[in-house]
Amino acid sequence: MFRTDLLKDKVILVTGGGSGLGRSMTERFLQLGANVAIASRRIELLQSVAKELGEATGRQVYASQADVRIPEQVTHMIDDVEAHLGPIDVLVNNAAGNFISPTERLSHRAFDAVMGIVLHGTVYCTLELGKRWISRNRAGTVLSIVATYATTGSGYVVPSAISKAGVVTLTKSLAGEWGKYGIRLNTIAPGPFPTEGAWSRLMPTEAIEALFKSQVPLGRMGEHRELANLASYLVSDESAFITGALVHIDGGESAWNAGGFNVLDQVTAAQWDELETARRGSKG
Ligand code: HXC
Ligand code: NAP
């Protein structure tokens, strides 16, 4: 889909880049010529992924350990990455925490655990890099991965929904404020993309997975390369006029959920015949 030099020599930091969608984006960025740092809490995992992807692509991959909930660790992570790969051009806020639960079963610590990773972690990483870009008079790009419920809210994932909404608002706010410095910020809202991290916490049984699939008009889950290609475009210079955007990649899930009458999908052809007779019969 892209020229293989699309991201040539860009330095990209992907939080949560050792697993799931973060790993898939990292692999695609490397194939397109970038050097990538991956950061999260599990350093052994990061180091083995860095080794594997570095050998497969011939690009530089650097692993840095950090808990994005802790501002001092974020500062250290960015110092560490810049010392090894040079100044960072692109930040991908991908790290997240989430689980399904009725909200009345949650403690304040459960809220803090998710909001700390998703909302505070994204703020800390964005602020630290934004300050550096502005003081260096250097352009930069931020891409944050949110979720389809970021703009609608959703029950059963309330700490995540609050946090993802905050990330969308952060993105729009700073796209306005920091455009003058050449800093672009965008968000991607993925529908369901199978990953071990999300499936183990959100779709623990096949029955729940089937429920989610039934909400996607295109009738399937997303493929990682589809999201990785969209992310590559949004962090590349080819999207230089796009900022403050929220791009859905969800097989139509958001459109389906927004249309109250889409539940009529369940009506059979025979039932439609009966309905039509009743409807026409009631006329005049
Ligand atoms: C209720 C829970 C819980 C659960 C944890 N808690 N899991 N409460 N139901 N399933 C509560 C704990 O009891 C505790 O409160 C508090 O949360 C903190 O728990 P810890 O285990 O100490 O937290 P921590 O070790 O910091 O781990 C954070 C985590 C964990 C979010 C809980 O799941 C994690 O590390 N996740 C990272 C990866 C991830 O979640 N990936 C999925 C992303 S998918 P008490 O009161 O007991 O002390 C996504 C969108 C998907 O974001 C959309 C799909 C369509
Ligand atoms: P995942 O593999 O569980 O990814 C989450 C990553 O975040 C992990 O690599 C984890 O690494 C890292 N992380 C968690 N807490 C952290 C912390 N405190 N500090 C630093 N890193 C931390 O799940 P995924 O499905 O790929 O999710 C990736 C992104 O896509 C998330 O933003 C998620 O909300 C979004 N998303 C996913 C889906 C989907 O269907 N998969 C749908 C919508 C949105 P460590 O454990 O090593 O810290």
C-alpha cells in the first residue's frame, strides 16, 4: 500500500509496543523505514520483541521500561529513548488498561488503575514530548489509540470510556493550541481487533465474542495490518494537513450502534411481509 521509505529514518515511540496492536504498528513502522522505541512495564517481553523485529526488518528497535502512570518514569523513558535513537519525531499513545465489570462492583482503585494508564499516561507522554518539541523548535506528531465508545460513552467499561473521551478532548484541544508549533495530534478509534490483552479481559468467552461480532456490519473482526496501515498514514508526512481528527476503523460498528432502527436486522423476510401488510392496512 505504501512506499517502503514512507517513514524513512523517523524516530517513533510506541507505548505498549511489546504486545497486541502496539507490536503490529511497530512492525509496520519498521517495514516503512522508521526506527522505533517500544516502552511498557514488562522489559523482558519488550527486549525479546525488539530483538525479533530488529532482525526481521534490519531497522533499529529499542526497548525501554516505564510505567506511564509515573511522570518521573515517563521523563526517564524519553531521555533513554532519545539517548539511543536520537530525537523522537512521533509519539504513539497506545498503552492501555481495561476490563469489563458492572460499575457498582468497582472500587476507586479500579478506576485509578485504568484512568492512570489511559488518561494520565497519555497526558504525561504528550506533555513531556510536546515541551521538548516546542523548546527545540521542532515539529512532532502524536497519534493516540482510543476506542469507539470514546465519543458515546459505554456501560461496563466506564473507567476506560471516561479516559478515552479525555484523550479525544486532549487531542482536539492541543491540535488547536499547538498547530502553530507544527505539532499534529490525531486519534484512531478501533472496533474489535483480536489481541491477547483485550480478549482475556473483555471477551473471555466465545459467546461474548459472538455478541461483539454481531454488531459489526461487515461481519468480521479487524485485521492488525489494516490498523497498522492507517496508523502509518497518520504519522507520515503524507497526512501533513490532518490534525485534531478522530478516525474510526471499525467495520461500521459505530454507525450500526448509533442507528436505533438497526435492530430491525433481526426481522425476517416473512415478518417484513406481515409488517408491511399491517402498515399499509393502517393507512387512511
Ligand atoms: C474489577 C478489577 C479488575 C476486574 C482489577 N481490578 N481487575 N476490578 N474487575 N477485572 C481492580 C483491583 O481489584 C484493584 O482494586 C484495582 O483494580 C487495581 O488492580 P491491580 O491488579 O493492582 O492493577 P494493576 O496491576 O495496576 O493492573 C492494571 C489493570 C490490568 C488495568 C487492572 O488489567 C492491566 O495491567 N492491563 C493492561 C493491559 C490491558 O488491559 N489491555 C486491554 C486493553 S483493550 P482493589 O480495590 O481490589 O485494590 C482496550 C479497549 C478494547 O482498552 C476495546 C475492545 C472492543
Ligand atoms: P494489549 O496488548 O493489552 O496492549 C496494552 C499495552 O499497554 C501492553 O503492551 C501493556 O504492556 C501496556 N501497558 C499497560 N499498562 C501500562 C503502563 N502502566 N505503563 C506502560 N505500558 C502499559 O491490548 P491491545 O488490544 O493491543 O490494545 C492496544 C490499544 O488499542 C489500547 O489503547 C486499547 O485501548 C486500544 N483498543 C484495542 C481494541 C481491540 O479490539 N484490541 C479496540 C479498541 C481499542 P505492559 O503490560 O508490559 O505494561
